[in-house]
Amino acid sequence: MNLDELNLRYQVEKEQKWLDEIKVIPFIQFPADWKIQVIPPFGDAVVRFRVQLPSGKEKSVYLDHRESLGIYGDIEPYWEVYPYNGDVGRCGREEIDKLLEYIGDEGDEE
């Protein structure tokens, strides 16, 4: 990465207040038999990861702090899980029990 690219990256991090966001993203206790793959936060997501459930089914999860990827009613920021019930599951940032429920649900149709 050259110096210009590095400066652009730091500018984005500063403008989007990434260090402040660290303070408000909740800790998550995943079930021990889930495999978690942390991936780059493309598409303006703050956080992205994939989960492989014991069955082999995979879920994609992101955290949107700026409603730049979608809209979740009056609750922002929000988590999105795909797939969930043939669509997506969304819940507020602090709704970790609901997030884990959406991830763990294996009744999805992809």
C-alpha cells in the first residue's frame, strides 16, 4: 500500500469514527460448536463475519452503524443475518440474543 492509499484509509477511519465504534459494539459469546470467519467490512459495514454451523450451513452477518446498507426502522445501528426465513433477519445492535437466534436458525431456505 502506498502512502496516498494509506492516508485515504486513515481519513475514512477518522471520518467514520471507527475508534469510537469499538466502544459500543457488544461482545458476543458464540456457541462453542460454531466456526466464525472474520472478513473485511466491505460495502460500508462496520463489522462482517461468516458463521458455519455444525450442520455445515453458513450464515453471513454484518453490522450497519450508518444505515448505509439498509434501513431497520427506528432502531439503528442494526445487525443483518443472511439467510434467515428465506430472507434476512435484522435486529438492533444490542439485541445479541436475537442475533444468535437468527444465526442459529437452520430452517432457512437459501
